[in-house]
Amino acid sequence: MNHPLPAGPWRTVVVDDEPLARQTLRVLLSREQDFAVVAECSHGADAVAIVRGERPDVLFLDVQMPEVDGFEVLRRLEAGSVPAIIFVTAFDRYALQAFEQHALDYLLKPFSDERFSIVLDRTRVRLREHSFASMAEGLADLLSAMAPERRQLVVRDGGRTFVIPHDDIVWIEAEDYCARIHTRTRTILVRDSLRALADSLEPNGFVRIHRSAIVNVDCVRQIEPLTSGDQKVTLSDGTKVKVSRTYRASVIQAIADR
């Protein structure tokens, strides 16, 4: 990206679905004369529109957001509109090796003022020296490593964040105003609607089989008719789930295409 030197402070956008995290970044940045927050938002889809409209110099980007995560935000942006990126994340130290390997800056939640200053100083150097080529290459490599077939579902429940590889999910069922995710080893109840999870997962190997259920197509072992005219699928963990007539055609097509 070819940045002209700004007439004023570096234009900065903050994207994080946690209000406290946005507030922390806003307060810290307000102490810096050469950075100015021009916009902030809590959703990945909104972030894409804001970056396209504001064309910021710097983007503080939360990785783990529901529906459209930070990596997907970057995939949706045109290469020429991607600013200097500082990832904000709760990933563990093993996942952070990916950022370090590709020379990308990050803030691990919760971060200290000292860590924030170090990252900001490095960003200043990149901005002043227009050294975006290596960052762009590292970003491209990272997004390639996080390809759709290796993607993860990121969900929060209270103060906890769950990062669940798509391959580990067998099926998901609606439960009141929540959703219960059945993985190969455990179940997790999260405060997300089934519709929101379906929007995030489809068409990445998942299909809606009922208004209250989504299944991993690779986990379907058998599909058979019921006397009611509906069908049922047997999943890899032995669970049997009804397929409603509304979704029958899309389920059969998804199985045929896998």
C-alpha cells in the first residue's frame, strides 16, 4: 500500500466486538498526538465498509468476532485498501507464533501499556518509512495459512472465548435463545442464535437440516426416510437428527457435493 505522509495524525480505525476493548484502545490512542481514531465498530461486516470509506492508515482489528471474524474482514478488502494492521486477539501463545512468523504486529488481550507502546512504535516506523511490502506479504501468507478448509468458529460465552476448528463440530442445535454446539469431544452452550452460526458456517461444509439444527456434512453417515414424509440423518457420533421437508433437497445436494 502506498501511503502519502498525512497532513495530520495517522487516521486510525478500531474494530472489536467488546466495548471495553474498544474503550481501552480509544483512551490509549487519545494520549498519542500522531494517531487519531476516525471510526470504530463492533462487527466485521461493518468494518469492511468503514475501511473502504475512511481509508485509514492504521487498523486495530479484533480476530475473534462472531459471523465475520478479523481474517474474513481482510479477505473481503481489496489489496490496495488494507492499511497497517495491528491484530487484537485472545489467541494462545501457539496461535501467536503465526503472527510472529509473518512479522505482523499484535496485542494479546489483556495487554499492558508497555506492550501497546512497543507495537505503536513499530507501527510508526512502518508508516514513516512506507515499509508496507513486507507486511503485505506476511499478511497474504497468514491468510493463506488460515484458508477456509482450516477455518475455525470463534464464539464467546460470558468472559470465555472458544475457538473451535470446523472439523471438530458434528452438529449444532438451537436451545431457547442459545445454541448448543456438539463437537467430537464435548458440547458447548453459547449465547448465539442458530441463524448467526449458520451464516458464519455455511457454505463451509455445513447445512441446515431443520429450523433448529445444523450439521457438518462430513459427519453424516446415513440418511433414511420417516413415515411422516420427513427424513433423518445418522451422524458420526451416533446422533439421529430429523431432516424437515423444507431442507431435504439442500441436504441431499450438500451430501452429493461433498
